[in-house]
Amino acid sequence: MTLRKPILLTAGGPISLDLTLRSGQVFHWDRQADGSWTGLIGEMPVRVFENGGVLHVRKEAAAFANNYFALDHPLEEIYAEFPSDAMSVEALALCRGLRIIRQPRWECLATFITSSMKQVAHIRSMSLALRKTFGRPTKYGHTYPSPARLAASDEDALRACGLGYRAKYLLATARMIARGEVDLDVIAELETPVLRAALVKLPGVGVKVANCVLLFAYERLEAVPIDVWIRRVLIAMRHGRGGTASQLSRYARDKLGPYAGYVQQYLFHRARVLAK
């Protein structure tokens, strides 16, 4: 692929766009036949190509891509903190270059509110439907609708996008934010436990969704979302011993180390690959 006057962005360590954009963090990017990826970073249409640890993007998108793909994350330093058990070692070997994306806060929160009890393909379908119905068209897809745009709609319109019972939760949270009852940027200053507590007060946000938002939108790299996949992984690490959500969360924090969110994402992707 050739981009007109591309800017070359070098990562702090390896980067794989394929792994990063297919790892269940975001759901609206499209891989093109030439190997490039097209999508939006916020409202900025972006076409990006990765080759040998370098990203090729247009000049106007360079700063957005540098931040979004977290090219400043020192992956080799993060890898040095990975646990030494067999599953973590295998996940690291399989997923080198996968990066935790810095997502727009509202887009991330809204997307994971709609993710409850859904597979990645279903989440993508809902996300694209919301974008097409309520967002603004761009060269590479539709923007994610703002809280105000969704707040002005109704539950039936959201259900028509495939949300089912999740529609009422997304609508209620959008209206709270549109009314100024919650400011997603202001709460970013809170310590992680306090921020988590603030997030779970929002309609449709439980601990798992809150941890997704902490990790992907607030860059709390110690946060561990525990879904069905990660619950299975943690039980396997505990040699078959189950536990409550709180017990597994404590175990994950102790076992997976200071970059537990990264380790979790690698283990999550490994589990999905092995299940295919």
C-alpha cells in the first residue's frame, strides 16, 4: 500500500495492527485487501498500514494514531513483568505487538454497555448499526454518536440497532451524561478504585464493564475485566479451583502483576484463538 506523503510512526517496541484491532478492544475497523486498516479515531477518518514495527499514516492523522495505538507504551518493559507460567508465556509468544488502545471515553463506555452477554461479532454488528443510524458519515465509516445524539432518541430506536434489553441502559447513561450529571473527563482524575465505583453507578455498568472502560479508556493498565474467557483462564491457573468474582479478581491482581490488563488481553486473545 502507498499513502500519499505518509508520516512514519515508530513504536516503543513491537506493534501488530492485526492483533491489536482483532483482539476485542474495538469493533469498527476494517482490514483492506492491501493489508491496511481503515476506521475512525474519534471523528478522524484514518487509513493506517503497519510494516516492520512502523505505522504509515497521513500527516493529519499522525498525532491521533500515535496516541490511539499507544506507541509510547514500552512493550519490552511490560513483557518483562509478565508472569512465567506456561499460559502467560504462550500468550506472549502468540500476541507480541498487541497494544492496549487509548479509546475515546464515551465511545468505549457506550460500546461495552452494549457488550453484555455478546460475542465480538455481535458487538461489532451493534456498534456499526448505532454508527450508521445515529452517526455522521465519513470516508471510512460513520462516527460514533454523541451522548446528546443518543439521549434525543428513544429505546425503540436503539432496539432497532439490535441492542435488545441493553437499549434502556445505553439510553439512560447517555441522558445522564448529556444532562451533565457525569463528566467522563472530570472523573478521570479519580484513583482507580474510586473511578471504578463511579462507573458502576451508571446504568448498564457492572464491574466487568467498568474494568473494560478503566483499561481501554482510562489507561489503568492494572485493570482486569473478567468475562467468560478470562474466568476459565484464571480457574485453569488455579488448577481447577473456582471462586467468586471478587476472589478471582484478587487472584488476577496478584498473579498477573503490575500490567495485569495487558496480560489479561493477551490471555483473552490466546483463549479465543485456541477455541477456533
